Amino acid sequence: MEPLNAIAGNSRSRGGVLDAATAARFEQTALPHLDAAYTLARHLLRNEQDAEDAVQEAFLRAIRHFDGYRGGDMRAWVLTIVRRSCYTWLRRHRGERETTEFDETIHHAPAAVEDPEAQALHGALREALAQAIAELPVEFREVVVLRDVQGLSYGEIAEVVGIPIGTVMSRLSRARQRLQRALPIEDYRRN
Amino acid sequence: MSCDALSDKLTGYLDGELAPRDVEEVEVHLRRCVTCGARVERERRLRRAVQTELTPLQAPEPLRARLRTAIQSEVTPARRRWVPAWAAAAAALVIGLAGGWRLASRQGERGPASTLAMEVVAGHVRSLQERHLTDIESSEHHTVKPWFAGRLDFSPPVPDFAARGYPLAGGRLDYLGERQVAALVYRRRQHVINLFVWPSAAPAAAASSASERGYHVVSGTAGGMTYWAVSDLNAAELGQFAQLVANELHGGSAGS
């Protein structure tokens, strides 16, 4: 990914593209979705640094297209742009990361558990789930993340991914089937 | 309806995303099909496990901060057609002179330093005459300095002299000769000071002052930077300003 400065500097010779009011509006409406953007990028690219780069590039793109944004779901709009940045990166680096990279932070995301024994069980389950999701083909992985991690509706997922709602449903169904085959049912039970 | 044909809809049913007509179809089937009932139950447990164990991530604070800076750096009108009120008098004075101030290009008769002095004054006058004083208008060093990143091939010092009575007004890109330079705009009462800086390999040199077309010019080299300050401000105060600049550059803040 290009460093942030290069992206900011090389698209025009002088001056910027926003007035202060629009920039403030962007910061108020788009920046709240940074966590969601980062979450999606982390799951798609499976690497912290790559995800940061993709999110930076996506938000710069979003700023520059903000004038053309005509309302609607801001979170879906941001995620659409982030997803596109991630796929661009994936195409560019096809073959470099064929094996699943063990992304430590996803596997150790904080959980609100006080019992240490339960925590150990939770940790193992979380790691197993994260690993199984990371090993899903990306088109299955993204619908699981968007639905079960980030809680988007089928309609919102359809908008972000650019597929019909019926395809969202069938892809999600097949993705969850794959996850169940990777993790037998006993693993979901908690004491 | 066979179990296979309903497979996708079972997911939609579980997620509450089915149209009412399809919901009814699924419920009719589930009443008589234990296999599909078990499948729905397994999927419900998997879904709950994912929702519980894989919480959304938080973007790192440095990323958030970088994005805020990036948003700010996009906020710059390409050309401003006005000068701030405090600079209006200085701009009016320039306009009032014979319209179309021209830089005399008698390079053969003067040494390079004089030519540069003429260019510096021309740049100063142009900034007022064209009403293009700043690309980034802010009195905050923390806003102006990062604005230059990615726009210049060096990082200019942007000192804060507000406490000494020379507040920062902003900055812009400018050209002197073939070189792109930083132009920092400071105020002294109603006077505009343009401070041009760019990196120099020349050894540190004491400030020299001159007068060009009624403007005062002070220049020097310090801390790896060459600086030229130009203003209609009186020579004594401009010299004081230049001394502040030199001290700042000597102090090693250049490029920080």
C-alpha cells in the first residue's frame, strides 16, 4: 500500500478537495464506522498492518467521493469502500499469503469472562472459531463476518458485497455449513 | 419441499430474514422434519458461538489519529480569493501601486542574491495581490506543519512566535526560481510577513538585510535551512523576527 502521505499528496497539485464544513461532516458521519471498517479489513486480509493500510486508503477514497455521497446507510457505504480496497490488495498479492496466517489479536479478542477455567475454555473455542473462519474462502468469510460478527442485515450485506439478497442467504448458509464441518457440534457447548 | 431445496431458507428463517410467505413454508416443513429441525438448532448454536466469541475489533488509536490528520489535510480550497481582514491594509497597499507589478528581470546587472531578493519580494507581492496568502489557514503549528507532509520534499520548521507578537497565520506552497519552497505567513499588527524556507547545504550564515522596492528583506541560513523573511514591516522589527527564526533553526528544531 502506498504510504499515507503519498496518497494524500499526489492527486492534485495544490490545495484540497473539501471545505471545512464538509470535512467536519465527514468526520462526524464516517469516522464512527472506523471500528467496523477495521474489523472487516482484519478478517479479509488476516494481517494487522495490511488491514491498517487498506482502511487508510479506503477512508481517503471515501473523503474524495464524499461530495457525491447522497445519503443512505453510511456504514454500508464505508464498508463497501473498505471491502473494495481489501479486494484490490488481495488481487495484487494473490499467492503471497496462501496459508492462513495466525492473526494473534483476532484469536485473543477480549471476552467478558471472569471464571479462569471458563476463560480457558472460551479461549480455545474462540481460537478454533477464528481459525475456521480465517480458513474459509474469502467470499464465504466476508458474509459470516458481516452478519455474525458485525450484525448487518441481509439487505445491507447485499449492498456492501454487491450481490442479490438471495445470494447473501445461500452463501451464508453454505459458509455456516462449512464452519460446522470444521468444528463439530460438541465444541459449541459451554459448561 | 425437499430438505435440500429448503437448505438456504433455513438460514434465512433462523436469521429472521425470510418473507412471511417463506416463513410459513419453512415452519410447515419443520413441523414434520426432525433432520431439518436439528440442522436449524446446530446452526443457531454455531451462530451464537461466533457472535459471542468473535467480537468486533477496535481500530488502533494511532490509525484513528492518522485518519483525522488526513481528513484535515484535505481541507484546503485550491485558491482563496480573499485575504484575512488583518491583512487587508497590506493587500490594499499593493493593489494601490501601479497595477501589474512586474518583476524587473535585469539579471545581468545584479548578482544572484539580489535576483533572489527580487523573487522573494515578487512572491510576497503576488501573495497579496492575487489574494492567495495561504493554502492552509491556521494559527496552530500542529495543523500547519503536517499539512506540508506529502506536498514538499522536505519538512519545514513551523515555529510558533505568538508569544513574541508574531502569530502564525498559515502556510502555502510557493516557488522561488526552480525550487518549490514552503511559505509561512506570520502577522505583526496589520503587516504580513512571508517567511520562505527551504533546505540548504550551505553553512550557517548570519542574517543579511536589504531593501527591495520598498519592502524589507532579511535572509540567512541556519540549521540546514535557508530562510527569507519579507514584509513591509519596518526593518528593526523584521530583523527581530528573523532573529527568532534563526534561533529556532539553530536550536535544532528544523525538520522536527
